Amino acid sequence: MARWGLGVSLGTAGRFEEAVSTLEIAARMSGRHSLALTALAGVFGQGGKPAEARALHRELMDRASRGYVSATHLALTAEAAGQREEAIVFARRAWDAREPSFILWARHFPQYRTLHSDPRFAAILREMNEP
């Protein structure tokens, strides 16, 4: 999944076309793993392509109706798709379940930055600091 990290880094640097290309390869190579799709949705969201982000969010939601998909991934794809309320619901679910990926990423992962300004997400981050 080295391509995943490269794609996220390229997106963070504003190199959206390269990021999309890299993450589409990662998605193909991984059999459309939810992590690759989450990163791709995030880049689409950052790059002003909300319709593409929504399509990936719908794909993961459909998959979640048949099996497990991390609430962490669903929070990020919802946010990328411009669905803030849904993103907060999934972020809360991820924290309540103490999903390791949420705990590791929520504070510093670039694709969570837009959520940091939401008071509900800030409350989750404060809870994470409590013993």
C-alpha cells in the first residue's frame, strides 16, 4: 500500500492529478480496498470533485450494508463527499468503537483537517485526551 501513502502525500501537496492517478492504481491493485478508496475520495474532495467523492462514499456504504467497513473510512469519505453530518456520526462511531485507525489518524491525518473546525469533532478529540 505504498501507493496509498504517496497518493495522500501528492494530494496534500496539491498535486491532484498525480494523486488521483496514483490512488486509482492503488485501488485496482488492492481489489478496491476501502483504505485506497477512502484516500481517493479524500483527494477528490480536496480537488473540488465532490461527485466523484460521493460515488466512492456510496460504494463503501453499499459494501457496509453487506459486510464490515471501518467507520473511520466512512467518516472520511462522507466528509470528502460534503456530507458533514454523516461524517460526524461516523467519527463518533469510530471513536466509540476505539477503532485503532481513528485513534491514530484523527488528530493529524491531512484528510481530517476539515473536520477539526467542527465543535462536535473537537469534542471527540478532547475525549481522546481524557484518561
